[in-house]
Amino acid sequence: MKTRNIFNLFIVCLVVSSCQLDLDLAPLDQRTTETFYRTEGDAIDALNAVYSVLQPMYGNQYSAETILTPTTVAADDGIPFLQGNADRIALWNYRFVPVNSWTSGIWAISFQAIQRANVVIERVPLIQMNIELRNRLVAEAKFLRAFHYFNLVRFYGGVPVVLKETNTLSGLQAPRNSKDEVYAQILKDLSEAETVLPRSYPASEAGRATIGAAKGLMAKVYLTRAGNNQGSQDWSLAATKAKEVIDLGIYSLYPEYADVFQVSSRGGRENIFEITYARDVFGQSHSTYWAPRGAPIVPFNGFGTIRVSKSLWDEFLPTDKRRNVSFLTSYVNPSNGQTVELSIDNPDFSRAISFWKLADLSSTVFSGGAKSFPYMRYAEILLIYAEALNESGGGPNIEAFNAINEVRTRAGLNPLTGLSQTDFRNAILKERRIELSFEGHRWFDLVRKEQLIAAVTNESSFGRNPTIDNRHLLFPIPQREMDINQALEQNSGY
């Protein structure tokens, strides 16, 4: 995806003055909302501005807008640097409040993206341009709007469903819609998008939404709505959508797990929807932020922001090929040639086993990594299909076993056979944790399976002692949003 650097054109302007001037003082060479949406290029730029929001959400670990921090440390997969950011630690030990920078930042950046998507959906159809391209751009915007609402409803529950461009202060006063209403809008946007989006793009446009991405996201939505309800009709809907992705015949697993995370795999056979980066120009920061603290193997040395939990590490069998790809267990110090061994339980964060599969050691600058963030992979679709078949059919059938075993076989593990419905259910959740580790799924999985409190309580290393209860199944509505929008109601318990 080619993201151009453009200013945010979607700002409500306040003019505070003791007098009013009727002169048009806008510079002749400055683009405004009145002069911008005129050409095909303008339409493409407007949509690229929607896509650009994804990059900090999934690539900049220093940003309080990143979704990877809460889905990792608020679950049981990662432990934050214990002398670091207080808000990150508060997520880990469940002492966060409505002014936490992460729970506030995710809300803000998600609605910023929704505002930009709404602008595209409203304004691009008015531009005289190629009709097929125009329809595709609008469909991409609908996919992205659904994408962000999906994150919001999972984190906060019901949120305001805003489908029009906000250009007045009165538009800020919007009450919360119910969760069902949010999900209904998500599915409406995705259903409309999947009828228009293409199967693929040229390699230079990797990262744009496709029909596979729309169908895959619908499968994820149905899976989430089914929750832990074994009788939900959403299980069969999830299975149907996952099967539609499989039947497209354009996705498959790479032979080796390591192949998935190469820069050369951008837009490749396993990537259904990915967030792309440009090395040393507009990159991601996973290398420096995940590396052991002070490790001289990345730009600025390692920050050791989040280390791998023992709970996650112990899930990997020594024979699982994914372990050596996912984690850094030792490194050679370039200054003296000595090997530094890392540990899962050493309290020194400079000696901690680190998440590593998205590290890009060819980058020469901080935030310069070029590896894509794999939001949705074919492996996940196979696991969704297997899980949905198990739940909708009263137990696993041959197709469910084939789907999960395709993932396990690549990892060098023995295939599963003869499991009961309950055992298969547990096997799927474990397989998702290992296969998709640090890809932003774990917290959501624990919540939908009603296992968050138990998992967080059991992962008690490094004196975690979390004060977690049922209110924490949702994040608090940010206090600044409550102050601005008097129509909002806070989630229970905050």
C-alpha cells in the first residue's frame, strides 16, 4: 500500500475573535475540504489517509495508540518493563483507570480512522472519475470502517455508531449504540465491501483490502459474536465465511513458519490482510522495542519494553519449529563476539527472552523495520474454520482435524486425532496462542472464551498480583471522551 504524507483535512475549525472578517484568507496553494475532493488522485489520497492510521496502531510500540500492548500485557503472553511506563504496568496488573493512555489512545485513533473513512464514503462518490475505481475505493473505506468498529466493540462494548462526516461541534454529542447495533453495522459494511473488492492487487499495492480480507474479517466477527455460547448460530456463519476464503483458492501456508515473516513475503500467499511498512522511511519499531534491554544488535540498542511470559514459553514444545522463529533466546554481542544467553525467568530485562519474529535487523534506523504486520493470515482462517466446525457440529469432523493439522504439520508437530469436542476446543485455543503469538489476538481470545480472569490470575510471575474482576472484560470509556461527550455512559465498575 502506498501511503502519501498528507495533512488531515477533516478538522472542525474554531475561530475565536472579537470581530468577524468576510475575506477569504486561505492561501491559494493550500488544499481545503472545498477544493480537495475533485480528482481521482484526491480520492486515492483520501483513502490512503484512512490506511495510514493502521501503521502506528500495529507498528509503533512507543505510541499509546498501539493495540499490541494491551492485547499482550493485559493477557498472559507478555510482561512489561517493570520500571517503565506506569500506564503499561497498570494494564498488566489491572490497576488501569479511565485516563490510561492506552485505553484512551485506541479509542481516539480508531474514531480518527472512522472519521476519515466516513469522508471517503460520502465525498468520493461525488467525484467524476472511473466508476469501477470509485466503487472500489468506497468499498475499501467500508472495510476499514468495519475494521475499526470491530476493535472498538471488542475493547469497549457498545460505542457511538457514526456514519457521517463530523464537521460541527454538535456532531460530537453522540450516545453509545448497543453491541448488537455495532456488530450489525460492521457486518453491513463488510457485506457491501465483499461484493466489490478485488481478489488481489499488484505487488506494489500490497496491504489493501480484498474480497478475501472482507470474508475473513466477517469470519472473525461471527467467531467473536459466538463467544462461548455453544448453541450460537454464529458458529455456522463463521465456518461458512472461513470456507469461502479457503475456496477462493488463492491462499495457502508457506512451507516454513519463518517464511511468513520475511519482507519478501509482503503480499504473499498467506497474507490475507497485512499492514505494510517501508524500511528506514516509514517503518515499524518492533526490533528495538522488543529486543532485550540494552542489546547492541538494533538501532538505539534494545528497549526491552515487553518480555515473553513463562506461561507462553511453556506452551511451545522443544520440537515446535515456531519457537525458534518467534523468540530470541541468545545473541552475539557485535563489540566483543561473545554470546549472550537469554532466560525466561531472569528478572534482568537485559537477559530476557524476547519476541522476535517481526524484528528486521536490516533496518539501520529506529522505527525502520520493513516487515509487515500480519493482521490476518491463512493459518488463522484454518483455525477459525476448525473451531467453528467443532462448535457448530457438536464435535470435530474430518475437515476440522484437517484444518488444524495443516497448521500443526508445518510446525513439525504430530497431527491430532480422536479428540472430544471439549479437548478439541482446548487444542484450538492453545494452537491459536502459539501460532498467532504477539499478533494481537490473545486478549480478545481469552475474553470471548470467558477465560481472561483465570489466565491472568494464573500468570503471576514477577509479582503480578492483578486486581482483575468482571469489569475488566471491557476497557473503560476514556475520561476525556466522557468530558467532551455528555451523551456517553461509562462502563460498569469504572
